[in-house]
Amino acid sequence: MATSKVLPKIAIIGAGPAGLTLANLLYKSLPSSSLPVTIFDLRSAPSASTLHTPSGSLDLHRGSGLLAIEKCGLTSKFKTLIADCSEQTIVADKSGKIWYQDNDQTGDRPEISRNALTYLLLSSLPPDLVCWNTKVLSVTPGSERKWKITFGNKEQDEFDEIVGADGAWSKARDAIPGASKPFYSGASYLTFTIRNLSTNYPSLNSLVGNGSYSAFSEHKALVSQRGAMGSARLYLMMSIPSSSYFSDSGLDSLPPAELKKKLLGGEDFFQGWGNELQELIAAGCDAVEDKMEARPLYMHSIGDSWTHTPGITLIGDAAHLMTPSGEGVNCAMLDALELSEAITSSLETEGGLDEAVKRFEEKMWKRSKELMEEADQMKKIMLEDQNAPQQFCQMFKRA
């Protein structure tokens, strides 16, 4: 792409799907010999073995996630990484009765593990474009309309444009005047990874199938997704008033045997659920190797926006945090695609980068509001509706 303008120096905070997608698209569109884009991430660089580590699954959609993959030129490689979790969908109630089952394998919404998606997006980027093990302490105004990042080692650097792709507790979002903080959604979840489910638990392997399995009842949800090496990722989601309940109660630090007893014997948990579902939860508890992952779910207000601030913007969860609905990663990757187009087009049009980013934000706010409404409605069906399995059945049939 030929350009007569000086390329802006861009910092992307966060090497998740949003940040890595944006970096890929800019790397593909801008002159690579002088690409002034850097990603900063607190985590260590993933090793090759990470690709085969169970990590949960994401379904990518046409017009958003899959479109971004296509624009990155990664569709062929993507198709080689989607064998772990199929598109099969099963919805049941707490007894295990199946209310909906879809074995469609058309590829409309292929599943890919989080680790595999990270591997895919990193595979086409220069290794030195991502600064791993780098903590961002703050984002503050710099000199001459630039923005300054202060890092964990107290070093500082200035940028023409900072893109916050750093999730719920975004340092970039903190820098935007008047930007709201996330609030607790009223739902929390426990996560378990059952390795080698297909060989160690044949009956449970048949129960959950080779895709996604969900059971709902009594303000609780059990969700299973298949993963690498015959594994299953198990999520127990509950409607809980306090965001600190798991830690305050000590549930997140119980030994596996005590945790199992608590979850399967307590009236507030999964007592009274079907035998096979209880066996699945027991297998999850038995698989705990260290401290179990227990997490409250946060969200931004539906339709949340901020005052446009030149030189800084947000994408993904940093921009529109929502509860799980299957749309979060897709919305984030579409954010990255549209922002990349805004940045590259600004080099050839009047109005400059700031006006292009402002137009991007206005479009993103409108688009994300609809998805946030859908996510909130899904949460209410999952955890508040007494007829959740039937409601999901109707929802899938309408879709």
C-alpha cells in the first residue's frame, strides 16, 4: 500500500484475539519495513506445547470472527486447527433430559480453542512485534498530543495512538475521561479441565458428545466444551449476589474431595441433579491439580460509550465487556478489523487518523449495544428462567 503520510506510532495493549487480529491486519496493510506497531502483554510468550493444552473453545461467526480470519489471510491454516471441538450442540435439563441436539457440521460457526487461536494469530507476525512479560502501569497524556505508557520497570514511551485491547480492567480505559468501570453481573463460575475424558470416562464422553453440552436449572448452568487431547473443559455457572462469594466462603481453595462433597451435597449447588451430571462434576473435582479457577463475571452497562479522546481508543472487552454469549470474541475481532480499516484509510483521506477513529467508535458502539443486549438476555435465560432448557430450545430453532 503506497502512502504519502507519516505512519503513526501505535501501541496495542493486550495480546488477546482483539490485539493480535489488529496487529495482523495492520502488518498486512501497512509497509512492513517501517511498521510502527508494538503489542505489549503481561504474560509470557506461549510455547509450542501450549497449542496442545486444553484452554476452552470459541466459535467464530461469518461476518465477524471468520471474516477477520479471512482478511488476515489465515483461513487455510485456521481450518487445520478446528478438530478438537465440533459444532455439535446439546442442551439438557438438570436430570440430563435432552431438549435440543444439533449435529450440524456445516462450518457456519466452527470452534477453535483459545490457545489455537492465539497460535494462529501469532504465526504470521514478526516475533519482535510483541513485547511479552511487559506490565503496563499507566497510560497518561504525553507531549504534543501523544500518549505516554509507563511500564513496570518504570520506563516510559510515547505513541501517536494507543489501542486498549487489555480486557475488563483496561489501563487504557482508565486513561479516558469519564469512562465507566465494569460492574459485577450477578453471575460467577468455576472452571475444571478433565483431561483424556474419552479414555478415562467413556460414559461421560458419550454424554457430552464431541462439541458443546449445556444443562440448566435452578439458577445454575453446567457447560462442557471439548478440547485438545480428548479433554473437556467444564464450567459451573451460578447466580450469586456477591462477586467475592467463592473466596469469602473458601470454596475456591477447598481440596478436591471436600469441593466435590460441597458441590454435590449442598442444597445451594448441584444436589438433586442427574446421576450422570453429578458424575461429570465429580470428575471435574477429581481433576483439580492445583487451585481451581473461580471467577466472577463482570460487564459494562448496555450501550456504554465514552467521550471520544484523540490518540486513544478501545476494542474488545476493554470497550464492551459482556457476559458469555458466543459473541464476545467475534465482536472483538470485528472491532479489530474495522479499526484497522479506519487506520489505513486515514493515511489516504482527508480528516486524518483522529476523525477515522472517531467514526469507528461510533459504529462500534451501535453494533456492540445490540450484542450486549443479547448477551444479557442469554444470561437471564440461563440463570433466571425456570424453563431455561425449553427457552434455549426455542431460541436455537428460531436461529
